[in-house]
Amino acid sequence: MSIERKTPIRVLIVDDSTTMRHLLAEGIGRDPAFCVVGTAADAYEARDLIVSQKPDVMTLDVEMPRMNGVDFLRKLMPQHPLPVVMVSGLTASGGETALAALAAGAVDVVRKASAARLEDAEHMLEELRTKLRIAAGANVSQWKRAMLPAHTAGACSLVAKPTDMLIAIGASTGGTDATRRVLARLPATSPGIVVVQHMPAGFTSMYADRLNQELSLRVVEARDGEVVMRGTVYVAPGELQCAVVRSGPTFSLRVRQAAKVSGHCPSVDVMFASVAMSAGPRAVGALLTGMGRDGADGLLDMRRAGARTLVQDEATCVVYGMPREAWKQGAAELQVPIDDMADEIVARLPVAAPGERREGSRRGRVA
């Protein structure tokens, strides 16, 4: 249950562009829910303002002089965890840096719009205000602990073949790192894995590419008509709905333009519901950190169809919204700390592939 704030959310804006600082300060400050406590042109100014102004949340540009946003986060988060929303241009370098920032502790990312195009700027500001509200209540205390080291992709000896079971993962705010933690601990012999992570179009492709470089699993952005293969992760593209359909003895992907469902495109509910219909008891579903309730109904569909279902526990969620809603309605059989999630998924697979472990920690609560 969300708690109504009695005081405005204190926001620090960090961007090397004077024009963008003014645009963000005016656009955020016009909402009485926020109080802009300062603006900074680089990480060094931001550091001093964090100490003196004690903001509740910070917007951060990805590409800045003297120290970029990622390096700043890597220094900041272990010492002074603070909810951060990245503001990034959708360029190859900007997008990659934004994804690295999410891995370093940022809560979410907003695509930077041109200040000269009023309609685009207003849309960006509306999205930013929404994400700042969410971020202000995010749990970022885990960044005081050591981060998961990057995994180096290794050669996979598995001969690619169609999967006969599925792993379905849904996540939103805080989910880029949570999903990575789960995937990093899954064996290369895993069944096909379909992921819906709420993320703007363009960023999902970069996210998949980045995971593919780090993990032993193969990671790609999902494409319409593609057959789901073992040892492969399929990330749903931003602004498209992604579903799994049965094609004789195999599964394939349906990726289409469609309306938002549960407020999102791609929607976890759409993907989970399709897995319930196509795979039934030959699937495991996991709903991770995120705001709202997308995925709760779909996970319930999966459980009713005989699939095994899990949610991330409150203590390790950045935002315990989607998992809480699923748990409340009985959609999940267990709440699991994020670093135990892979073991719990493997323990519930209908048939273990060679080399997969069948044991799981039992630290969650059983529904």
C-alpha cells in the first residue's frame, strides 16, 4: 500500500545543458508534488548539492563533462544510495550509457526530448514526473552491498534446438538489474526464456545486446515468428506486444503492434497469459520488481494452467508493487529473494536438462 506524502518530493536535476536544466526544473517544479532543490551541470556540483540539499530523488544526464553519469553512479551508490532517474538521448552511445547506469543503480530511464519541440518535451516531462514519483519510494538500500560482478560470455556447447518448456520473466522499475541477476545464475542449458521488461522502444534492443555480451545464455530482442530455442533469452521489444504461441511441438513468438494492456506495451500480462495458454504446466513464471500490477493477472493465469509461479520478495525489490499484487491474489506459490530466484526456477522445471540443478533454497513463503 502506497503512503501519501505530506511534503513535496525534493528533486535534484543534473544535466550539462543549461537549456535542459531550465526545461526540467520548470516542468518538474510546476507540479506541487515536487520541489526542485537544485540544479547541477556535472557530477562534482551534484555531489555537493546531494550533501547540502538532501534530495529525495535525482535526475541524471548520461553524458556529461569531467565524469559521466555511469561513473558518478558507481561512486555514489555504494556510499550514498539515492533513487536516480536517467535522462538519456536515444543514440548508440547515450543508450548504452543509460543501460550501464541502470546496471550501476539507476531506478529508471526517460528518453530525452528536444527542448525545441514543445509536444515532445511535454510528453517527456509527463513521463519523467511519473517516474520520479515512483523512484522517490524506491528501495535502493541494496546498493550499499557489493554489486554482482559482470559475467563474461563464454562459448555455449549446447546445440541449439527448439525448447519443450518455457521460463517467463516480467519486470518493470528496477528490473533491468534484477532480471540480469536471475539470468546470470541460470544454466546455459535452460529452456527458452521470454522476458518483458518495461522499457522504451530502442532501449530493449540495446539491453538485449548488453546482456548477450555478459551472459552465458544467448540474448536477443524478440522477433515475430521466431521459434523459441533452448539456451536463448528473448527480450520483448519496446512499444510492441509479445506473446508465445504453440506451433505443433514447438513454441514461437508473436510480436505485433497493439494497444496497451495493464497500462503497458509490451505488457507482462499479455506475455504471461499467452504462456499459460500455450505451455500450461510446462512453464515457470517469475514476476520481479515493478510499480503497479502488470503481470499479476497473467501470473494467476499461469498458476491456474498448472505452471509453477514465483515473485520477488519485498526486501530485495526496488519497488514492491507488481509482486505484491500477484501475491495478494494468490498468483504465486513463493516469494523469493532475487539472488535465489534462479535456483527456485530451476527447481520447478518440469524436466531437468542435463547439468541443471534441481535443488532450490526455500527461503520464501509458500502460498
